Amino acid sequence: MLASGFTPIYPCHVPPSQMRVKPVGTGPFKLESFSQFDRIRLARNPRYWMPDRPYLDAIEFSVVASRSTALLSFVAGSYDMTFPGDVSMTQLRDVRRQSPRVTCEEAAMNNNTNLMLNRDAPPFDDPDIRRVVMLALDRQAFMGALEGGGVIGGHLQPPPEGRWGMSPDALAELPGFDANPEKNRETARELMRKAGYGPDKPLQLRILTRAVSLYRSPAAVLANQLREVFIEPTLDIVETVHWFTRLKRRDFSLAIETTGNAVDDPDQVFYETFSCRSERNYNNYCNPEIERLFEAQSSELDVEKRRRLARDIDARLLADGARLPLMWNRAATCW
């Protein structure tokens, strides 16, 4: 974890407000200029700890809201490299066809797009309404609508890239993962009628999503699926600068999130995302009974026993609707 990009080093005497606009750190580059929503320019750090590094004199990031616009500009030669992991599988085929000079690499990103429910406030303080959302999901449809750039899995990265994740057969036994979404949705509609909702009285709610395609695209698919079970959602689109503030305040009913892992290990996923006191537990999920199992799997030295324990915990979290993973993302980087 200390060697990962999720553990940056910066001076504690610099206030957070300054770090947001003029960060100071120990990396190979230093901030030269920052124009919000426009561009960021980094210059070589002459005091970097490794001699003769970095190789580049500077890096300039252009902020482009539209992924397709950015990619067209890249193909036209305006940029040397795409943002890492920002090229979808369909776009990858187009880029390779349009420019033979381009080199691209596809990879699993060790992050998953998931759905968070605010369990502390209506309507999702009602377990039946939480179950409605679980049953409404058609994960295969997400895969199709989002150009097949991923794989279905639980909270742990699925095989073959992940060492700990559940198999497709094991996932199929859980609510919302089987191959019969219409049967699930009929059960969901019965729960909604029981709660007083129906086609003439849908549940109105907002889906919180960031103003980037990795979030907005699955949010749009989710909205269409929820309409099948008497829920009428609208998208609450926020800029990235406000995103984590909204999450930490739990200022949402339902939110699309992308959870990235620095390392493929159950400890990071369980303790960081689902521990009752974790700052990254944005939807405030807390189940002391399941949390006690975190320690059991963490202290297990036999790898196969630990894998079985980790998969059992994953299944319990999925059945409890702790978060609802939609897909594990795959994408490409081109230069």
C-alpha cells in the first residue's frame, strides 16, 4: 500500500485549500500552472530523489469534458497520449482503424463501477426498497450498453485477473446476478406495490453521478432499468470538485461510484470500503457480525482457506446489499 499511488506524501503544514489548487509533494514533477476545467501543466522536479529522473521536461494535461471529443483530437495529433484507461473497447477498434501510428494496450483496471444506497435516509432505510434495486439490475445489459468493456463480479476482483473473486457460477446464486432479470423484476414490482408504489405512483429519486463518462453512462443505463420497477429517477450530475464532498455528507439517495483498489487483496476491499469506521465507507454500511469475519480471513495463513473465507464474506456483503457492483472495468490507453 505504501508503494501504491494511493499513498501520496505531502507536507502536513500546507492547508487542504492550498493543496487543491497548488499542491506540494515529493513526486517527479511539480505544478507549474493550473487552470480549472481547462489545463494543468507540470514541470520536471529538479530536486527529485532519483538522479536523472524524470525523463520528461514537462507534462501538459488538457481537460476535455467529452471523451469522444478528446479521442478525436488525439487521433488528429493534438495529444501524445490518452488519459490512462479512458479508451473503451469500441473506441479502441475505431482508433486502431483510423490511425496506424497509434499503439494501444488493453487492461483490467482493478476498479469496479458500483451502486451505493443511502441506508440512513428514506427511501433506502427500508430493506424492501433496497431489495427492489438489487432485483431490478440486469448486469448483462450494462455490459452490452457499455460496449463490453468489463466483466461481472462481486466486491473482489473476479478471475482470471483477480486471485480472490467469486466464480460466475457462485455469483449466479445471488440476488440480481442470475440470468432471469424479468423474474427478479416481477418480485421487485410486488415489493413496490406493497410499499404503496405502482405505474401511476412511481417512486421519485435522483441518481448522483459525476460529470464524466465512466459515471454518466452507467447512470443512464441504471435509470432505464429502475423505470421497470416503478421508480422514476433523474440524474443529479455534479462536477468532480464537489463529488467527494457530496459523498462524505451522504448527500444522496442513490449514487454511481467507481471504487479502485491499489492492490488485489481482501483486506483493502473489506476494511477500507465496509468497515463501520472507515472514511471511505461512503454509504455508512455497518454490520458488526460481518466485520468480525474480516479479522478471521486477514489472519488466516493458509491461502486456500483464506480465499474461501474471503469469498464467503463477499457473498454475505452482496446478499446484504452493502454496495451493488455493476461491472469490473476494462479499458485501454493509447499513445
